[in-house]
Amino acid sequence: MDLLKRKLAPICNEAWEQIDDEARRVLKLNLAGRKLVDFSGPHGWQLGAINTGRLNHIQAAAPEQVGHAVRQVRPLVELRTQIKLDTLELDYAGRGANDLDLDPIIGAAEHCANAEDRAIFHGFPAAGITGLVEASPHTPIAVKTGRDWPRAISAAKELLRRAGVGGPYALALGAAAYDAVSAGDEGSLPLRLRIEEAMTDGPLVWAPALQGGAVLVSTRGGDYELSVGQDWSIGYTAHDRKEVELFLTESFTFRVLEPKAAIFLTLAY
């Protein structure tokens, strides 16, 4: 038995397969940060913290002439959301149904993906995580009209180059920015195509958890690290005659190693 306790759940193998496939599909669609930063893991439940290699020096040492310092580590945070599914609906999978109603799985996966990406982009102070947007020392570039996008992207790339941050670069677009880009036109050429031409060396990434605009990020490697203990997994909580309660969980932390490697583009229209 492990921490997920899946063997205790009154769920047939066919239903588990559909549950896992649907959760995996939704997470893959919605997780944007993992497409931009270095990924370390999964290392399993027993990983509790990441070594930073640094020290916190203690000034008031007890023994005279003996220095004291505590190793700095970054603890992992565990995310978990509960899911309730109809028992009879799950049993249909054992009879050959391959179209189970898994809307609760979809909703849970969307919420969890949003939680991970918000930590990557905007931080999670309670878990000691600083987001890459807040860590960036660069003044955000305002995008005031649709025509500003190619100019703003070129200016952002030039600023990163001057800061010594090479490419390739990727552009993560929040939900509002992505909608504005997808709907906009620039003369006879769709705005999205103009932006893709301005990028040249990297992709556009839909990042619904990103708030207020877009962020240009170097994907050269070594600037940001997502460390995962237990990767996204579904476990069992309890059940009665009508419902089975499951949970979707992950343990992770995120570190900014080079703050200069990203710049925020503010959506101002």
C-alpha cells in the first residue's frame, strides 16, 4: 500500500484507465510553466526539500569562537484537491462503456494546473516560492494596441540580450492576452502570424494562470527550475454506496536561478 491507497477504491481497472487518461489530457493541455522552465523529477514522496547550497549564518553562537550556520533548503509544497465521482457511472466502464462522465476530473485537473502555474509565474509566498514575473528586474513593456505586439516582443528580446540572456525565447500568453492576439488582425495578416514572425526562435504558449499580459522567457536552460517530488497523481480517500471520493495531488517547489531571464509584457488595451 502506498500513500495514494488506490487498491482500496471500489473502482474497476477500466474506470481507472479512463480517469488517469482524462486527468493526464487536461493537465497536459493546461500546464504551461513546464514548457518554459527546467524540470527536475519526479523524485517521489520522500523528497521534502531542495538543497540551495547556501547558508544562513547565526550571529549569536553559544560556544565562544565557534561559528554557526544553518543550511538553506527550499521545502516542497503539497497540493491536493478532492474529487467525487458516481459509483454506478464508474461501474459502466467494467461493462464496456468508454464515455464516462468525468467532468469532476476535468475541473480538478484545471484547478491543479492553475495552482502550479500561478506559483511559477506569480509566486506562492506561503510556500517560499517567488514567481518569475515578480523576480524579473526589468521594467514591464506596455502593449497598448494590437499593433504594439511585434514591436514589444522585439524590444523585450533586445532587452534580454543586452542583459546577457540569450535565446531561444518563448512567449507565454495569459488568457486575456491570448484571446486578444488570436482575435486581432494586422492589415491583411492575422496578428498571431505577425507575432509568430517576431518570435522566430520560440513558441507561443497558452498560459491561463498568467495574469495581466504575457511574459517573454529565455528557454536556454539553467534559469528556472521546477522540482517535483510526487508528480500529479490520483489517489483514493473514501466511498459510500453512491460516491467515490478521490484526490489529485502533487508535491513541488520552484526556484528562480537567474531573475533577468524573463520580462513581462503588460496588456494595456
